[in-house]
Amino acid sequence: GTETQLSEKGSAFAPANIALSKYWGKRNAELNLPATSSLSVSLGDLGTKTEIRVAAEDSVFLNGEAMGSETLFYKRTVDFLKLFPMVGAHFEVRTQNSIPTAAGLASSASGFAALVLALNDLAGWGLGRRMLSLIARLGSGSAARSVYSGFVQWYAGTDDDGSDSYAERIDAEWPELRVGILEVSNVHKPVGSREGMNRTVATSELYNSWPAQADADLEAIRLSIREKDFPMLGKTAEHNALSMHATMLAAWPPLIYLQPESLEIIHTVQRLRGEGLELFLTIDAGPNIKLLFLESVASDVIAAFPDLRIIQPFG
Ligand code: 2P0
């Protein structure tokens, strides 16, 4: 029942984000209500820019290319927009990703966040970030975190209707923090996050220990941000990611997102750490590795990984 003031076009940008304490598993699949809270850092100007217009029929463009109505991208976008009949019956959506979709950077996070921010612009809702985060969550869980820049916490919440499951920005900056992306080729057809987490919750005995660890890791990461304790942040984020992968491995059929090259990088990072380099990693539901380090060691990290793509979250 929101009174709307429709513009001709709505547009917005939302950053991609990398979770330092992961979201893996839902307590409600329909509303994307997570089993635990999660904490991420946004990737600066890497993300999604979206334009939306009310139109006579639905059309969806990704990086300038029209998406067929049989594609998952088209279906998820159009299905999501059906939640907002008060804005329009049909839409033209133009999405531009500044991150290669192949980099496995959860483009659904920045994608649904940008879509909701653009809708807010189109319809003139004037909604606050908390509500926009809650709406973005309905498109994709991790999108709740992509309506903000910097460090972001998404609250699991306890309400059955999801009214207390939204993200908030953490009031802290860490200009020296760097995220390095290492793309690993993926020869196998991956299982998407949505199916992967549902399978893990349903079949992985190890998942029983996940919620308690996720809660503890999130608190440790909050503390490490507050105290600017990088070894604590890096160690906790890496342990959290590898523990998540352990729950995936223990699912049936097993979810093995890591490739031989991923493991090679994990071993190299361990070796470099053994030689005194403060270098840590995190991994999502794919084979790519994201390195975590401080600006002061960037040259040593580049020397070990010449193909590294370095992002400054607070640049
Ligand atoms: C995260 N991932 O916290 C975790 C870590 C992947 C591994 O959030 O079903 O695409 O749309 O809520 O948000 C990816 O899951 O899943 C994700 P849905 P989503 O970043």
C-alpha cells in the first residue's frame, strides 16, 4: 500500500561482497531466512549497475545481451519483479556486471541488491537501507549484504516472517585491507549455492556443528575489526570457509567445489604463512580462491601470485 511516485527510469549500483563469516543453510527456503548471521566486506566499485523501466512486456539484458525467457537469469529476475505489481506489470531490466560472472563472485548478491535499489528509485518509495536489505534478501540471501559498502552484518533474525532478518553496515573502516581474487578453471558443472546449501542441511551430519561455529566466528571477526587485529581476522575467515567446505564434503551426494588448482593455492598459502607472510584465504561455493592480506605485504603476495586481481574494499 505504499504511495508511489513513478519515474521513467530507475537506476542504481550495488557492490559485490565476500563473506568473512559465511551464510550456508536456511531456516526458511522460501523467504531466504538464514540459519545463522553472516558478515561480509563489500568489493568497492566491483558489482552491478542496473536500470529498470516499466514496459509493455518483460525483457532482461545482461551486459548488453538480451536474455532468453528460458534462462535462469531471466526467470529469477522476472519472478522477483512479480512481487511488486504496484510498480508495474512488466519491466525492462538492464544489468551490467563489472565483475566477470566466471569469477564466482556471487553476482546474484550485487544483482538483486542493485535491482531493489533501482526499483526504489523507479517507484520513489524512499525506503531506508534496512528495508531495502530485507527486500533484496527475498531475491537472494547474500543480496541483503550488498545494499551497503564496507563491512556488513546480516542478522539471522528469529521471526518466522523474516521481519528481523536484514543487514546493517558495521561502523568501521580498514583502508589497508586487500582482497585478492584468483580465478580457477572449473571443468565440472557446479551445483548452485541454493541447491548446495539445502543439500548440506538435509544430508550432512557435520552441518550440526556449523551454526555454533558460525556464531563464534562472526563474533571473533567483529572483534578483530574493532581491534584491527589482522591475524585474528584472517585466521577466523579462513577457518570459517574451510569448515563450511567440510560440511559440503560431508553432504550426499558430496559437494566438492574445490579443484586441484584450488588445493594447490591453499597449500601455497599455508607454506607462505609458515615463512612468516600474513596471508589468509576464503572460498565460496566454487573453486576460486580469495586472498586476504594487508597493503604492507602486497608486493610479496603479487610475487607469489602474479595473476592476482587485487581489490581495495575501502579504496
Ligand atoms: C556467502 N554464499 O555467505 C555464502 C558462502 C556462498 C558460500 O551466500 O539461495 O546465492 O540466493 O539465498 O545468496 C551464496 O548464496 O543463496 C552465498 P540464495 P546465495 O556469501
